[in-house]
Amino acid sequence: MIRLQHIAKEYRRGEEHVTAIRDADFAVQAGEFVVIRGRSGSGKSTLLNIIGCLDQASRGKYLLDDLEVNGMSDASLSQIRALKIGFIFQSFHLLPRTSAVENVELPMVYAGRAPDRAAALTALRRVGLADRADHYPSQLSGGEQQRVAVARALINDPALILADEPTGNLDQAAGEAVMELLQRLNQEGRTIVLVTHDDVIAAYAGRTLSIEDGVVTEGRAS
Amino acid sequence: MRIPGHVWFAWRAVRRYRLRSALMMIAIVIGISGLTIMSSIGQATKQETLARFKNMLGTFDTLVVRPGAGSTRGMTNLAESDVTLTFDDAAALSGAPFARNVVEVENAFKIDASYSDQHVTPAVFGVSPNWAAVRGETLAEGDFLTAQDDQALSRVAILGADARRDLFGSSDPLSKTIRIAGVPFQVKGVLNPRGAGPTGASLDNLIFIPVSTAAKRLFNRDYLTMMIVQLKDPERSDAAKADLRQLLRARHRLDGTAPDNFTISSPRAIMAQVQAMGSALGSLLVVITVLALIVGGIVIFAVMLAGVGARRAEIGVRRAAGASRAAIAGQFLAEAGLISLIGGLIGMVIGVGGTQAVSVVERLPFVIDVPVLVGAMALSILLGVTFGAIPALKASRVDPIEALRG
């Protein structure tokens, strides 16, 4: 499903040249649950953004569903994100003062559909929050907010779910609930790529990669 | 993404940030309601002024000649005026090629008139019989003055509606004898009311008598206080005015450098002046309102720009969810447009309500200046979109990676 060939990413931060990714060369098959482990600053978020078509690699080749993504226009990349990819973030990023169900509806418009409340309610039911549909984010616990975010990531039925430290802001019980949810989605056939610094999370994965100083290696690095 | 999607999100954002949206709308509301009220009241005032002049003059295709070289404003006071216009002048004018009719007027104000124990002080107008036709008088009761009345120096009087009401109340005035400055006159007719004149005062507190009777039996003088010359060709008013002046100067034996001892005024010219004054005032008001709308646009600009900063995370989430840069720009642009549209609609409702209130208080006709209103709505949306453009562009350039960090 995903094929990265010698991907590198450099950018400037002020005067300084930063090399976020030196060499990423790996593939993820459809239906895999891959955890990429790395310390903060290891380049793991940048890698996830490139896989998610939010960012573009400086060098190398990235194929998503055999489609070469490098150099595509903003509109084409946006279309890919809308139809194929669902994002989950560490700090949930729900729209404030917007009910759970309206948050879930949001991506539908970008996939060219009219907002569909019934579909959004179905998605909320799948994450066990049907009774919280009209609650605002401020009325939900962290775990509940993240499950709403999962429902939002699912609403356009994407094949690929990308999660950036999804349990980072949650207590252990809520984190486990979210991980079990992701595991269930994987069992339904969705491909999941998750980046984390947390060793415990890796236990949920079918396969683990490590990233250190921008270099991705197979397995658990020391 | 299609247009309805932008509008959908824009509407939700407008509702989500109610206070912010209201702030952005205020100046637009003030601008549009102000424009509606001012232009509509301006229109109504113009109509009302025209109607009042028409009330007073009956027709605009005339030239009015008064004695003395005084100003054209107001009625010449008899005590101050030169004694220059004569019945012979009037007769000469009525033979002139440009004149259709010449009305002879011999008038005085605040003359005591009484019937039994009722006293009033109307203006008394001695007029030639053609007055009724030129001014378009219609009679409520009885008949108007005739040539015979004039030749016979008859003591007959036609009452204006106010004079009739004050002297007779509900009783029948016809053939009753009233006293004008002590002289008995028989009531021959009553005019229909004309309403208010340009100053707002009633035009019905009048008594008409034959002009010759007025000259010889009441005021005891043989000159006129006014001549109204109805023109054959109202389009050639200026040429007629020049001819009329030459004719009178010749009759009055005025040499080349001597000033006129009469004044000719043209109701058309006065009307044009009044209307030009009105429209100059109107343009000023429109300029002020447009300034208010531009201030509204700047408020939208500033608040939207601040909003882009505050909503970076939202922009990031939308971009991750598949929004292109164009879609983000479209949403913010739709927000600005929607806010100014709603502001414009609220302003319009307030404006129409305000116009109605003012028209009741000021006793003006209720007129809505529709073209100005449509223009104002278009302008407000244009302003929203124009001043929303830079914030929208800025929103579309927010880096989603930066925005989603942390």
C-alpha cells in the first residue's frame, strides 16, 4: 500500500539547515498495523506527515497505492487525504464550540459529500459515543475526545489511518481504550501507521519500525 | 469541494463565534440602515417638497412678476415695495406672444375678516378670474369669480377651506355676508383644500375677491402686487423671461443702465434649485454612509485576520481532513461575505423600520429608495469579500504541519 524509496527531508529553520529524515526506505502492506518508534525529535512526525501527504519529501520516491505522490498539486494531495487517509493527533484537535457529531461530519464535505448526520452518528456509535453526539469537546473527557477524533478519521472510510502519538495526552485506561479501538479497525482491514515514543504501545502492533536521527530501521532498535 | 460546503462551514463558524460575528456586523448594520433611512427620507422629502410647491403654485409653467428689485425669496411686503406694476402692464403682457394667460393679483396679508362674532386674519387675494384655471383651483361649494364680478366691482368672496371652517363651522356659508376690513362681501364659493405649502404652513387660510374690487373698494390703490404669466411654451422659459423683461423695461421707460424695478422669478428655476440642494445633501449622506461601510470592511478585515491566528489548529485539521488551500480560502471568504450579507439584511430591516418611524414623525410619505437599497446590499457583500480576501489568503497559507504540532 505504501512504498517509500530512500526518502529524505530537509528544511530550514532560520539560518540552520535541519535534516529531519536521512533515509526512510520501507513498505507497508495493506492491512498491516505498523508502529514506528522514536524519541521526540527523531523525525517521526515529519515521516508521518509525508506518508499523510501533508508534507512533501525533499528527495526519494513515495508511492501510495502505486501512485507517485511527489510533485503532485495541492488540490490532488488534498483529494488523496480526503478519500484515503484519516488522521489522529496527540492533542485530538476537535473544533471548539462544535458538537461531537458536527466534528465527525467535517471531513465529508472535503470528500465531495454533503454533511450526513446519520453517517456521523453511526461512526460515533462505532467508537461507543452515540450518547455524546451533541456534547461539545469541553464537555468530554480526553479519552472521549480522542474517540470522537477516531470517528472523524473514519467518516470517509479511508484505507489508511495515521496516528501521531494518539495516547500521549491520555491516562492509561483511556489510552488502552483508544489502542483497542485502533486494533479493532485494523482487524476490519484498515492499514494503520502509528508513531510513538512509548514502548508499551508497540505491543499492539503487528510490526515495529524504529527511527533514530532520521534513519528508519526494521524492528526494535536498541 | 463545491460552493455549498464553504457556505455550510462559514455559517457554522459565524454561529460558533457569535460575539466576533456580531462585532463584524455592527458597522455594516449601521452603514446599511443609515443608507436606507437617509436615501429614503431624502427621496420622500424631495417628493413632499415638489408636492408642496405644486400645492402653492398649481403649475410650474409660469413666470411670476413682482414689483421692486428685491430678492426672489418670499412674498414682497407691500409697504416696502415699489409701486410699479399696473393693470396696463398686465394688459400689455397678455398680448405678448409668449403669454397664454396673465393673472392679476392684488394681495395683502393678515386682514381682519369676520362673520357674526367669528374673527379670522387670512391673506386676502384680489385676483383676476383666470386665477382658478392657472392655479388649478377646484370648488367645494358655489362658483369662482367671473369677469362680470370684476367689471361690476362686485363685493363677492371665495373662501379657502380654513377660512370657511373658522368663520362658519358646520353652517352653510353661501350667500352669507362677511366683513373684510369692515367692508361687507357676499360669500360666493368655497375652495377645496390645498394642504401645506413649502414652509409647511396651510395654503387654505385665504379669501379671494375680484382684483378690481380689491384695488378700488378695499385697498384703494391701482397697482398690482403680483402678476402670474402662464407661458405658451414652458420649454422656452428662459427666452420668455428675457422677452418679458425687455417688454416691462420699455413700458417703464428704463434706460440702459437703470436697474429693473420689478423682479421676475421662475418656479421651475426655484424647483430646480431646491432639488439640486436636496441631491447635493443626498450625495453627502451617501458619501458618509459609504465611509461607514468601508469602516465596516476594515473591522471585518481586522477581526478576520485575528481569527486566522486564533484558528490555526482548525485550519490544520481541515487541511489534514482533505481541504485544499483553495477550500480554506473559500471558507474564510464565504464567512466574510456571509457576515456582511447578514449585516446588510439586518441593516435593511432596521432601515425600513426607521424610515417608517421617521416618515410618521415628520409626516412624510413612506418611500423606500429601492435602487439605492439593492446597490447597498451589493456593496456590503462586495466589501465583505474584498476585505475578507487578505485574511482568507492568509488562512490558506497556514502551514498545517506547524498548526497541528503539539
